[in-house]
Amino acid sequence: MSEETCQFCGRPAIKTSKGYSLCRYHILAYESLETGFKTWRERMGEMVWTNYLRRVSELPDTGEWVKDIARAELQKLES
Ligand SMILES: [Zn+2]
């Protein structure tokens, strides 16, 4: 378990969250993805998580770390 690595970038994983092994950078990315979702919903009204993820993964100004998470989450939901 101590040898666990981040499934996105191979850096040492700090923790496992919702089935992902995440390094410190991808933990931050995950948190900003969730924060962004809340903000988006407050602004736009109802927003479905899947649609949000799709939007985010296509926006040019989304950080690569965040896109990694968004794409993985989409894959998980669509499989
Ligand atoms: Zn990582």
C-alpha cells in the first residue's frame, strides 16, 4: 500500500478518493473540479455532473490536471 502511485501521473499517491489513487496535485485538481461544479450550479441553475465534466474537459482554459480527473470520471460513468 505504501508503494501506491497516482494513477494519472505516477507520482507517489497521498490518498485514495472515490476509487482514485491521487498525488497531491491531483487531489487539488479533484477538489477544484468539485468546487467548480458547485459554482457552476449556483450560476447556471441545475447542472448534471456528467454534463459539467464534459464541458470542463473541452474548455481550453481548464488545467491539464483537472482535465485528467474529468476524463477519468467520465470514463467511469460511461462504462
Ligand atoms: Zn497525480
